Amino acid sequence: MNRLIVLLSGTILSAALLAVPVQAQQGVQPATGAENSNAGEPVETEPANAPDQEPAFGGQTRAPQPAEMPEVQTEVVADGLPHLWAMEFLPDGRMLVTAKEGAMHIVSPDGDAGPEIEGVPEVLSGGQGGLLDVALAPDFQSSGMIFFSFSEEREDGNGTSVASGKLVMDGQGGGKLENVEVIFRQMPSYDGNKHFGSRLVFGPNGELYVTVGERSDPEPRVQAQDLSSGLGKIFRIDAKGEPLPDNPFVGQDGALPEIWSLGHRNLQSATLDAQGRLWTVEHGPRGGDELNRPEAGKNYGWPEVTYGVEYSGDPVGEGITQRAETEQPVYYWDPVIAPSGMAYYDGDAIPEWKGAFLVGGLVSQGLVVLHMENDRVKFEERVPLEARIRDVKVGPDGAVYAVTEQRGGGGSTILKLTKG
């Protein structure tokens, strides 16, 4: 049975009217549903990991909170699910989900998960790997085609790969994948278990953006700056996995033609805005999560230019945060939110969020709402959900759906957020 929760003035009220205090991250104020007494103050009050680093422009970090924030009503629409990584809405309102261990399921609007979809290829699920993102083809209603990313075991290591297949549903809540084909492989392979990325986003003209990581370790991560390597990049390909002819490095000696942008760390959040432009949020080091609007051929700095510090507390490289040859992030977080999943809100169910980006926070354990103005963050708002948020989607009903996970595995829950 679905369970109803209301976030109101820092208190959770259950359907039985049992009040339970919100255990929000220290220093983070929950949504109030009324005038915000902390309006104009940053939502983040904890000290920065790199206190001597200065933003490149005003509002690049610790943006103020808005004066009013909606009362958010939260409903558990599905629980007892395996450890999920991603969710996508099907045209009939059901949810197609990926489980990290390598299974896909269809979840009904009532929260019932069907049997495993047959035909999913074997995935490498150790560490941060597994079955990752899933996206419907733009012509899904006629073609039935889906695209998904996963960490793939290879003879010389492993890496992030993208496959396509036709989803044939059986009418019993399950189905199978037909004509599964790996269309793209991030190269080179590496024998590690971290920073696979990955999100899949179809652009307005059917182009497929693929975000990946740089594999984390000190030696391979420097390849984020190498155009002959697929580590730490965003790719732009067609539905067959081929580079688009107008990609920025097509024809350049030694450069991979699939590359759209470079200098990224670990990209687990991506979406389009109302203009059809790609936006991403990537995991930074200890401090330094970044919101970017990646553009063709541009360099976003990692690991030579970044905010934040190493997990050890040492500077990253030379500790440089600005360089003329690299792009500044639109916004950054220190301390981090640990972003995963992202959606652009263009619905009417929560009018206060119209035009905002919604980002899942793993460490911040809730929803991060970025109110934009002229491609800058005007306000930052947070909705504490007391769970690691792995994916965020806007449903056909205009509600916001968040996928939770438990650190180290365990089951997932799908939450529905509406205005109270």
C-alpha cells in the first residue's frame, strides 16, 4: 500500500498523523511550504573543504534560498525493490527501472514490480559498476527501442558500454529484449571498479549524449584531458553508435570523433532544458561537484582545474581553480551533494519549481532544486528525503519521482513528490 508523507516545517507527518522529526543534513534547512525564514541565506552552512578557494563570479556557489518554498507531499509508490540505478517512464505511465545487479523490471503505477525482463546482457556489478541508465528511443511508441548503459567485463579490463534493444512487453508485467546490440564502448578499458558514469540523454534531433567517468585512479584520470581517450568525456552519437558528422573533433588527427566535450570527472546527472540544451552535474573530488552546460569542443578542466581537494585533503594537482583554456562551472558545491539523476521541471503540479533543475543528492540525501535565471543559479533549495537519491524524473502527471538507494546495496524505493 502506498504511504503518504508531508514535509512541513521540518516535520514529517504520516497518514496516521504521527509526527516524526526530519533528520535533515546538519546545516540544511528543510522546505517549509510557507515564507522561508532563511530566505537570502545559503542553504549550505557547513564549512568548505577548500576554504581558501574563491568562486570565479558571484553566485557560483552557495546561492541564496528563495523567499517561498512549496510544501512538499511525499508518497511511497513502490518499495521492496532491488537496488535500482535508473528509472524511465513508459508511455502508458508504468516505470521501466534498471537494477544495479543487472536486471530490468517494469513497475506499475500501483508499485508492483513485474518479473525480470529477459535478454539483458551480463553486467559487471562490482564496486560502482552495474546496469546503469536507460532511455527510450525518441520513436519508442512505434519502434519499441530502448538504450541502456552498463559496465562491461572485457578481456583487457572493463568499461562503460551502451546497448540498444527492442522491448517487447508481454501484457503480464514483464517482457523481453530482442535484437540486443552493443552500439558503443568507452575505450580504453581499465581494470577498476569506479567512475563508470553514466547517463543517456536524447537531444532534440535524435542525437544521443552519453556521459561517462574517468575511472577515478590517478593514472587513468589524467586521460580526461586526452582526446585520443574516452575517459572523462561526453560523447554525442547516433542510434547506431556512430559519431555525428558535426561533432567538434571529427577529422582531427588522434581525436575520437564521438567526443562532444572533455575534462569531466564522473558524470551521473544529465538532462535537457526547455531549449533542448544539455546540462550536467558531475561528481567532484572532496568539494567541487559541478553544474555545467557542456558545449561542443570545450574543456571542463578535470583533473588540472577544479574546485575542492583530494579525499586526503591534499590539493588536486596544483590546486588551480581557474585557467583561460578551461570552462568555469555554472555552479559548484563544497561540501558536495554527490549528485545522481537530474530532471528539468516544466510541469504545473509544483509551479514554484517551474524552470528549475532537480538533482538527486546521495550525500545530501534529498532533492536539490536549482532555480535558474539567465543560465545562472539564482536560488538553491533542498528537500530532505532521508535517503540517498539515485535518479529523478518528472512523471506524466507533473509530479516528481525520486529513486532511493541504500549505501552498500539493499533495496530501493520510488517516491512521488507533489505540492501539499
